[in-house]
Amino acid sequence: MDESIIPSLVPSFALGYFLGSIPFGLILTRLAGIRDIRAIGSGNIGATNVLRAAGKSLAAATLLADIVKGTVAALLFLAFGLRELALAAGLGAVIGHMFPVWLAFRGGKGVATYLGVLMALSWPVAAAFGAIWIAVAALTRYSSLAGLIASAATPFLLLWRGDRPESMLFAVLTVLLWFRHRDNLRRLAQGTESKIGGSARRDG
């Protein structure tokens, strides 16, 4: 790493955090006149809970917005060839989505923003992530399980392509993503996890 960019890592992370922490699920449902999404279903602000509480249109808009904020965070630096700063911003974006300061650090699970950062850094691996997600979701109808399996494969796919710094970043992000899904993992083990198109279940 070029030592001259080290002082820029923290501002890059902070910018990514700010973008990632924008709670689009909450904002869009509020604009649609729906009560606080955090008091509905799983209490999560991500697209899966928006789907259960508000329908396909708002869920799709939330998913797209959460993906785009991760992509934008990384592309702001990639556009100038600053890959290390793009990695820092990507890390910030996912952490910002999961732990937004505006919502007392209680945000989403991070899958969409994780994918958005991945799209900016390695679109072929992002395509593989999407294919794995679709396959697992189609077979099991568990959105959470699809995201977990796709994320587990991501660092290895990046490493296989020779993208070592990106692989290291996504190894960290995958650990964070699995941590945020710890309640889902418990419910999957118990057989009580909500399926896609099924009734919502509150976390915890």
C-alpha cells in the first residue's frame, strides 16, 4: 500500500459509512405512509422486511437503493484509481448500513449493501453471488440462508480470481454479515425461520 494514502483511509471510511447509514427502507416506507418499519415483522429496515410489510414495489426500491449506496461508496474512489480507498469506503458503507448512528446503531443485515460494494469491486464475483443467492432461495425459500451461503463463497471466489485485498475485505464483511444474522441462524436451526412469501416473524 502506498503510504501517502494512509491519512485518507479514515475520511474514505467515514464517507462510506455516511452513505451506507442512509436508512432507505425506513425512509421509503415512511414516505408511503406506513408506520415505522422497525415495529413491523422482523423489525429490520432491509428489503426482506419491507417486502413482508409493504409489498413488492417498495421492497424492490429499498433493495435497489441499498445496493446502489454500496456501489457508489466504492466507485467514488475507483473512478480515480484509488482502490485502497474504495476498499475503505466499501467497508464503511456496509458497517454504516448495519450500524447507522441515526438509528442508535440498529440497522439492516447488510446483504444488499455488501452486494453493492462487490458489484463495484468485482462484477463477475457479484454475478456469482447473485446466481448462488437465486439458486439457494429457489431451493429453500429462505432469503437469509441464500445470503449467508452466497457471502460465504465470496471471499474464496475473490481469492481464486487473484483479488487478495478484496478477498480480505469480504472475509471481514462476511463475518459481520453472519454476526448480524445470528438470530436467523438460530431460527434456521430450530426450523422457525420465515420463508420468502411467508408471514413475518419478529427477530429475537
